[in-house]
Amino acid sequence: MKEALEKVRNFIVTHQLLREGARVVVGLSGGPDSVCLARMLDSLGYEVVAVHCNFHLRGEESIRDEQFVTNLCQQRGWKLYRTDFDTEAYARQQGISIEMAAREYRYDWFHQLQKEVGAEAIAVGHHQDDNVETLLLNLTRGTGIRGLCGMQPKNGEVVRPLLCLVREEILSYLQDIGQEYVTDHTNLEDEYARNKVRLDVLPLLECINQGATKNITSTMENLNEVMKVYQEAMKDAVNQCVEHQENGELFISIETLKSLPSPISVLHEVLSPFGFNKVQMKQMLAALGESGKVFTAEGRRVLIDRQSIIVEAAQYPMPHINKEEIPIEELTIEKNPRYAYLDADKLHGELTLRTPQEGDTFAPFGMSGKRKLLSDFLTDLKLNLFEKERQPLLMDGEEIAWVVGKRSSELYRVDSQTKRVIQLTLL
């Protein structure tokens, strides 16, 4: 009993999971893992705030679990928060699995309660066997180096103090202190993938090698150390080839990317947070010579340009343009693309802003009124696809008066007959 408790105490200190005597929200299902967690944290001097979710997925068993947790908290003097949740309805509404629905709701509620009660962290009862199961499941689904590292002792506000214990140590501890718990019968059925790993795969691995679980845990620990080196190297690689633009775009230098040892790893580091997958990244690398090719994920786009891979910004706000009428005799023309000058008497209505539409034409200044497709004009300026799409246009009714920051229209030229000038300033 003391040995297991000391292992947890040392694990908490080593990984800086909790400050001494901290208030902790503890997910308490009534099963052996969560009961052990709560009892251990209580014994180690932490203030336990128990939370219990009734997902109403197991009929009378769910009611039994809630009553058990209620009685335990009364006996131990722990404050208890309970909630009910229609898991099946939420899963249908969101189009996700029952397990995912329960997980999302549980953690959302835990975080909400943590803020309300002023707790330092949220403690959950995952242990070494859970971590090995997670690794094996990740392997079957396909995973990268992060997926091979398993669950972490600390992930934001969530801490896992029992990751230093195996299931047998937890059960022995509860037996030694005479603490009862409830058993979820679904954990004994191999209907779910995790249960198949727990009930069928792990026992088989232990038959092959009695130390399988501990050896896999040791491998994960080694991989976590490798991960630290990987993260530092990846940070340097990303800094080498990624430039952040003020408008929220990311530019990845193709030349620098190709010179790195693993371009696909760098792309994964940069693009996976936007929802892009490994298949798309391989396609991007294969398309580096195809300027103009676009890839889309979760509403964000990536453009293969001449020298860069460009990640589209979340949004591009329209610019602010100051309009000022100036008498011709007071006019001083600034030769700067931020300024444009229009003959006020040649305007037909209110000036408005929009982005390009298919078939737009205008009469570029200096071309004697000859019209040109806007798309051709922007291509001549070597703008990339994203720049073309978001190019602001100052419109006089249906006529383009100014391709903002690029060229004004010949139709509004200030000439010897001009009496009033509209000076436009791109702010």
C-alpha cells in the first residue's frame, strides 16, 4: 500500500503535476481507477472536489454508480458535483460516436467546474495499462511520433497521477485499504476496440513476454525523450522556412523546405493544426512545380506558388480608405501606390469596396482608355491566386475606379479640365 502511494507522490513531484495541498477536480466514476485516484490524492493532502457524470448508457448500473459515488463522497467528506447527460442524443446531433460524445461532454464540464471552484487542475485516473492500450490503438490506426508517446502526465490543466501504476497495483491498493468500488460490465465485453485490446491483445502479449506492458511503457518513456529532441529540431526547421505575414498568412519557402532532411515532417508540423492530412502533404510536395495548385481542409486553403507554399489566413478584412476632396489648385500628387487621384466630376455615384468578380474589366491608367481583363492585369503583376481573389477594388457603381494600391482607372484621369479632385489614401 505504502509503496504504491509513494510512487504516486514521487510521480506528482517529478512531473510537477500539483502544488502541495492544491484543490483538485477529480473525475470520479466509481470504478477502481478513479476511486483509487481520489483516495490517494486525499491521503497525500490534496483537497478533492469530486465530479460525476451520469451518461445514462447502462440503465440501472448508471444509477448504482451515481449512488455509490454519492455515498463515498459523504463518507470521505468530499464535495461532489453531479450532472446528467443524454449521450446518445448528443452523439446523433454531432454525428460522432457514443464514446467521443461522452468524452467531449465530460471534459467540457470538468473544465467549466475547475474554473467555478478555483481548482488548480483536473485529475483523471488513467494508468500504465491504459497508456499501453492507447499506444496499441494508435498503432492500429496509424500514427506519428506523438501518438507513440502515449498519454502525457500533464496536458494543459489535465493531470494523470496514476500513470506510474499498473492496474494490479491499483486493485491491490484498494484491497489493502478496504475500499470498495463498482465495476462497469461493459469493460468486461470486447464490443469496443479498447476492450478488445485490454481483454484479448494485452493478455496475448503477456503470454509472449511476461513484461510486455512494462516494456512497452519503457519504450514510450524512451520515445518521450526522443520527442524532446524532435521538438527542438522541428522548431528550428520551422523557423528556417516559415515566414508569418501581418495579415495572418504563412509563407513556407519551397527552396528551404526542400533542403531540409524531412520536408514532410516540417509540413506536418505546420499544416496539421489546420486539418491537412499526410496524404495531402505528400501531394503538395509532389506538386511543388505546379504553381497555382490549391489544397483545402476545414475551410482553410494552401496554395502552391512559385517560390512558396502559402497558407491562407482565416480572414482578410477590407482595407480602410480615406477620401478627401481637394481643389485642383491645392493638389500635390504623391507618387506612392497608397494614393490615387480621381476627377470628382467624372464619378457617377457613391464609391464602394468589393473584391474581384469573374469577367471584371477596367481601363488601366496610362492605356488611353483601352479596357483590359482585371484577371490579366493582376496576372501581369505576378500576384498569386490568394492575392488576386482578395484584391480590393474601389467601385464607382459598376465601374472599377481604382485597383487599390495598384492602378487607378484612365476614365477618372485628372487632366487640364479637372476642377475638383478626390484624393484616396490607403490607410
